[in-house]
Amino acid sequence: MNQFKLYRLTILLIAAGILTTACSTSNGADTPSPNPSVPSSVSPAASGDSSASTRTVQDANGSVEIPANPQRIVDLAGLAEPLLFLGHKPIATTTTYNNELPAELAKQLPDTKPLDYMNYDIEQIAELDPDLILIYTLQADKIESFQKIAPTVVLPVTEKWQDSLTVLGGVLNAEEQMAGWMADFSKSAKQLQEKILAETGDETFALLEMRGKTMIMHDESFGPGALFFNELKLPLPKGASAAEKAAAASQVSRDLNMEGLLAYNPDHVFVSGPETFMEDMKKDPIWTKLKAYQKNQIYFIDEETLQTYGYGEFGWPRMLSLIETQLLGGGAK
């Protein structure tokens, strides 16, 4: 299991007041904009003197003085991909899959230490001798301990996925570079959305994820569901969105059984699970009643791919390619 992505999912759910076993409720196609309460800025001294050793930035907790050019970043927010994009190689990161860096990241970060989000401790972080630590708001209960080790930047967890990336770009003096990436991604998502909806019209979609024996049906509120149903605006079955559940005062749970899935009966189903899942489900009498099954419109995503690329925005471009290939190229029963 991709440990950081599950961790990030957990803190986003806590932030939203949602308890579930299995990040974003905004329209991700909107022009990226920073959260007004957490702007990032360079101190006058730093901006006026290229040799200044520190910069003052604004994070979710206020002003923070950080190195002007940090060299030993410990990334406890699982942001290895955007850090690499901005030219920084963290010395440690919680961006892991089964306690290791994903294969492609490992090639680019051979000296980066993978951290288990469940088991790292303050002493372990101190031994790494960082000059900057990155955390999310809901890790801030340990901020005083982190601050004793190195300057610590607290990134916001908000309703817009763009906010934390905007603040990260500001902290690393790369606002324009980050804004450009977000704009390019939104443009790509919009183009794919138009291609899909031109073929599928008002047909509905479901994104299922198997976690052991639990089936999760994602909605638009976080992770890969935000990609499918906010960025691409694929129609969910009636009653399946987080907004509809909230309006009906029902528990916002994504755990689902087969009868519940049949009640939604989407036209298209993306599903992530064990390699044997698709073959095993052919034996399930309810599964085979689904419109998506009968129309050959079920699309399989392996667990590692969804967990590695579906829960972090810098993995979303790869997911766009996968969705386009599978959906517009045909499914497989």
C-alpha cells in the first residue's frame, strides 16, 4: 500500500470531518489561486540581497524564516514529486509505496531516505540533520519538536488542492513555475474532459477501490475521486456525490457492498484491486448484472498505479493518460 498517499487521504478526511476506512471538493479546472490566508512572500532583506542566507515566508501558521536555498529538506508531507519539479531533492520523504520510494522516484532520488509515516520519530528526523522540514497543518501538533531541529513550514490542507502547491512554490521561490504546472494540468484535464463527454454524454461513472475485503466508491471530495469527478467532471450516479449525501444528511461513507453498487448501477466502472479481481468477479451474480459489465465498460487499474499516482496531484497527468487509453480505447470484462 502506498503509505504516504493513504496518510494524506487520512488527514484530508479528518480535515473534512469524515471518518472512513478507505483532496479536493473544489472545481480543479478553476484558475489556481492561493489561499488568501496563507500567502507566501520573501522578506525585503532577502529579496533585495541575492546573497542573503535566509528568506521569510508565510505558511499556514504565519511567518517562518527559512534558508534561502535549502539543501537538506525533510519532506513529511509526501511532496517528493513537486519538490523534484522545482529542483529540490529531499534527503527524506514520506512519498512511499510499501515503505520504499516508488520505482521511478527511486531512480531520481537514489540517496533519499524513505520514511514510514506511521513510525518515524523526532529522534530519527533530528539524525537526518535537515535545514528545512515540510509538514501539513494536521501534523502541527509536533511543530515545536520539529522547530527545535530545523525551520519548519506548515502547508495548508484546504478545499482547493492548488493551495498547498501554491504555498510550496512560494516557499521555494518558484511561484511562477508552480502556477505554470497547475495551469498546464488544468488545460490537459479540460481537453480530456471534452473528449470523454463527447463520446459518453450523460452516462455515469464509478471509481471503486478494493482495500482488503472493503469496497470503496470514491466521490468528488478527495484523491483520485477529485481527479475523476472534479477535474474531469465525469457524472456520478444520482445520489453518489458527497454533496448529495450531505444534503440528504446521510453519513458520508464510501464503503459499499455489491447490492449498493447495483443500486447505483453506473454505465462505466473504473476499479482498482488485486490482479485477480476482474476474473474473480465474473463469478459474482450481482457484478455481472451491472450495466457496465454487460456493456464491456469496466476498466481495471492496478493497486500500485492508483495509490502511487491517484492520491497526489503530480501523479494526475499520468492518470489522465491511463484514463484516456482505457476509456476511449475500450474496457475489458
